[in-house]
Amino acid sequence: MPHIKWLGIIKDNLGRYQESKLPDDAKKVDMPEDLDEIMVKSIPFCIGGIVIIMFSVIAKSLVCKEFPFNPIWSIIGFVVGFLALIIHELLHAVAFPKAATVYIGIYPKSYAAVALSAYPLKRWRFVFMSLLPTILGIVPIVLFLLLPPYMKNLSVFFLGMSMMGLTSPSVDLYNVYMVLRGTPKGCTVQFHGEDLYYY
């Protein structure tokens, strides 16, 4: 388990929590400079999550022969999914090695919770770390699909959770896409300031 430090509301620059030493041969991953631009570029991955939810609702409707929806339980599930954003960041953190320090906090400028670390990760481990929180969307949508029709309220609760769990990792999915596209197999990936490097 890495060292996890809670920062609360982060009012200063995120990069200060990812200051690190880089080897001379480190190269910058071709990523947008600004977090807001990354959020915009990650929209297609968010849409992908919405499409999965829509097809799941259609599939469940066809099987149950009724539209599986209850607005109250759906909203409750969505709120629980929103509160689970801290768990989302903790899942990022636990994927780091024991020697790493990971800072977790709320960054109001981008309305996001963040996990920050400058600890170097092998490319496969960076991908694993980035994708691990998707289980907060995958598990609820699977439960929504598998629960029987008479458990409608509970299944709709999980549908609400999946709405947040499948859309909130869009930036993580974008980061994985850029790393897989722009770095060689077997390399090491490391944040330095607000930028991502590989060597």
C-alpha cells in the first residue's frame, strides 16, 4: 500500500504535488498542456460510457418487457456514484507501489477529485492504475443487467451508480489512449509537474 496523503480542497497548482527528477533521456508524452483541454478531448470516452448505459437499458427493457426506470432510485444511485469519486481516486492510489506517495484532494477549478503522484510506473502499471476505477461503473452496470425484474428499485439504483461510474473515468481513458498511442512497450511513465513523460 502506498503512502496516501489527503489534501482536502486544493487551491494551488496541481503540478507542485508531482515534482520529480527525470532521467536525461525522458521524453514528453504528446498531451494537451491544459487540464481543461484534456477534459474536452476526453468527451468521446464519456460518450462511450453513455452509449454502454443506453444499450444496457434497451437490453434490460427487451428482456423484462418494461422500461426499467424509477427516477428516485436512479437519482439516489447517481448521488452515491458521485460520492464514490473519492473511492475512484483511492483506487488510482492503491495501484501504486508501496514506496510511492499519492496525494488525493478536490480540485474545484475543474470540479474534480484528483490523485497526484510523481512516482515512476511501468507502462502496463500506468494503464492498470488508470483503468482500475472503471470497476465503479462496470460492476453496477453488470448488476443492473443481472438483477431480476422484481428487484427493479435496486437494479435502477445500480443504473444510477453506473451513470457516474462509466462517465467519470473519461479523462483516465483518454490518458491511457495517449500513452498507448505515443509510448513504446516496456517504457516507464512518470508525471513531472503537470506533464507526463516516458523513458
